[in-house]
Amino acid sequence: MYNEILSILLPVEKPLLADRIELMNKSLKLGIDTLKWNSQDIGPFISKAMSVVTDQDQLVKKMKDNIRKIEAMMATWQKPLFERKLKPLYPEDLEQIHSALVISRLEEIRNHGKEIHKLLKDTADHIKPDKKSHTWLSYQDYVNGLIIGGITEAIESSMNYLADQINIAYNKHHAYPPMFDIKVDLRDRDVVFDPPIGSTSKQNGIRDIIQKVLDDFISVSIQMPRLDTNSGDYLVEIKDQF
């Protein structure tokens, strides 16, 4: 257990448990320096050392388990925030279906955000660090980085999915029908689409709709309060993630 504890702790985690590692070292020192397996006091030594190391082993497992739970929740965010129906849809129908999907998925991410805050608090409750210490702030920053990474991967996954849906070669390869059902008129020898392919002042063009979908992807970054300040969001960091 002692060897495993030291081997799995990250550089940002070790300082948080420095006093406990020192306690383990002290509890094992007698066995390393003095005692033999047939020494008279070997029984009490093993009992005490096992108790000390087991306590720290459980603490480390609690820390690691909380991180695994956070990562497992964020992994579900990579499911695209857009669904392709295998039939052409009127633009307004596509928007309506997409909005219903996004509302439920973002609510799920918000609930995950609350759970993530609880998990970090659970780790703090077990470690009992000085919340203003450099070691705890560094660990908090480490978890914060995991969240930024999870949000980035979620947005990237949705963007990659959408990019495929508007890719001509991809659609031909899968024999997909058109995504939108739009009208085409011939007016004074001009081909006119209704709604237009580009942007419009009413923001009902196909480009406007795609932009709204993209904005929904980006909105993942504002669904949970920051871990380091317990307020605000991650929008600035996500905008920096080229």
C-alpha cells in the first residue's frame, strides 16, 4: 500500500499529503532500521504501521475516486449537442427539435457541475487543507484544468459532428438525404432560396441557424460556476482554445 500510494500520487497531489506521508515514514522507520521479522515487538509494530498506512491509502483512493467520477461525467458531455434526422426538415422544424435537445442536455451538464463542486468539497473535507495554502490552490487549479479540458472536448466533439453533417463528401458516402428542406424560386431570372442560404436581418437564414447551433455548443462553457472562484464561468478560457 505504501509503495502504491507514492507511485500513483501526482506532483500536485503529493504536497497535500506531505504530513501524512511523513507520518507513514515515521511509522515504518522502526521496521526499516531496527526490527527483524523475528523481533519480539514485531506484532505491535505491524499492527500500528498497517493502521497508519491503511488510513492514508483510503484517503488517496477517495481523492482518486472523486477525480474518476468527475472525468466520467465529463466524458458524457462529448455526445454531440446536435442530432441529424435522416429526412429533410424545414429550417424552423430543425431549430425546434434542436432547441428541445439542447435544453435537456445543458440541464444535465448543469447538474453535473453541481456534483463536481460537491466532489471537490468532499476531497477537501477528507484532506482538511488550508483553503488559502499554495498546495490546495494548486490542486484546485489542477482540477480546474480538467474541467476546461472536458468542456473543450465536449465542444470539439459537437463541432466535428456538425462539420461532418455539412460535408458534401461525407453525405454522399453515407447516402444521406439533405438536412434542410428549403424552397427555390426563380424571380426575374434569379434563383432565390427561401429561407436564404446566408444570413438575414431576421436571422432566419441557413447560416444564421448553423451559427445558433454553434453558439449552443459554446454555451457548455457557462453551465457551471468555476471551481476556483465558485462563481463566473469558463467562457474566457474556451474562447482562447483555438
